[in-house]
Amino acid sequence: MQISLSISTYNWPAALEVCLLSVLGQTVMPAEVLVADDGSGGATRELITSFQQRFPIPLKHIWQADEGFRLAGIRNKAILAAAQPYIVQIDGDVILHPQFVEDHVRFARPGCFATGSRVLMGEALSREVLTTKNINATLLRKNSKNFFNSLHMPWISDFLAHRYKKDPFDVKGCNMAFWKADLEKVNGYNEIFTGWGREDSELAIRLVNAGVRKRFLKGGGIMYHIHHREASRGREAENDRLLAQTRLERRTFAEEGLSRHITH
């Protein structure tokens, strides 16, 4: 199965570099990589250009102007640019286990979307990795928090798929995968969500309301999250309100979604 790997980023080329290095180390390569860039400057553009010369697959830079935290919008633009029927979505501040893509390909099922977890790297380990570019999975596993999330046990994934964290609220936007057709059915991300938070949960709820089942990928799809300061949560209360409204009204379609970027 051919997939598009979407990586969202904003002005942190050091983290994006080790993320892209981990993509190059995959046992199964995606068909293409889309860097969904929410307005980064020249350093990120130069980094992507240098990797385009090294990548054996297309590496596309999808960019929008920096007008504040507009993650939903840049993810929608990457969805529209994706050439493959299945999209695996990550953030640019993670390092992928070598079998991350392979696990997602194996786990994909028609009529379902997938979400996974992450391993939290400490501050000291994060500084070391960003300096040395050493992304050895054994090193990362031994020196990270929430060790259970780092255990690669693909044999348990299907058993836990519909049993672990059933609530559609419980998703990680940095580790999700969807059929492009399902995203089109619900009009993708809702771009009324700006600032940090809840755009991923709101999308998951609309997918479930539309009949797309959630599968939680446990024991595979492992990623290591680089430590950083939390983003401003000034919009959290408003985004929580919008999320509750979607759930209460059982909405399936985002009025401000993919269709905003389709020209006829």
C-alpha cells in the first residue's frame, strides 16, 4: 500500500532535521513526504532543499504565510496535495522508530482511521540528540519517559485496536493516519480552530460521527517526542467550547475545511 507521510512544522529546523533523518531510516518508505509548514523562515526552506537532494522519494514543501498558529489550515493543504490514498500524519518534532511507517501500513483498515501514542524524551536527551543527530532507537528507548509506549509489540496491536482508549477525544495529532477519501467526506480539519489544541480531537469526533471507526495503534507506530516548551494555550477555552459543540450536535462536516482551498 502506498502512503503519503505528512509532517507539520514551524520554525524548528534542528528538530525537523532529525525527524527527516528518521524517515530515511524506515524499513518501509512512504511514496512521498509532505512537509506542512505553518510559515517557517528561510532556514527551514534551506533544510528541506538539502534533503530533497538526498531523498529517494518526492519531498514536497507545502508552505503558508505566518499568520499565527494555523495548524488546521496547513494540514488541510497537505491533505489536498497528497497523491496517495492513505495519509500518515506526524509532527516535525518527533523521531520515528525504524518500523513506524511499516506498522501504520500493516495496521490500516478500510473504514477506519488510526491514532497512536508517543514516547516523551527528557530535556537532556533532547539536547543531546539535536546536537549529535544520534537517533538510535535503543538509545532513545532507554533514556525516555513512559517506557511502555516504546515497546515494539506488533502482535498485540490488532487485539488492542478497538479496546484501548476508545473515546474519540483521545487522539494524538502527531501520530494519526487516515484514508484521504474519509477526510474528504468530512471536509478535513476545521479551520475555525486556531491557536493550540483540540483540532485533532474535533476531526476524530466528526469522523466517528460519519461512521469511520477509530483504531488505536499500540505496540507499534512508535515515535519519540523531542522536549520543548509548551505552546501558548490562550485559545484553549474557546477551542474546548467548539469541540463540545461538535460533539453535542453530532457534526460530521467542517464548514471551514478542505473546500476552502479547492479552486474550480
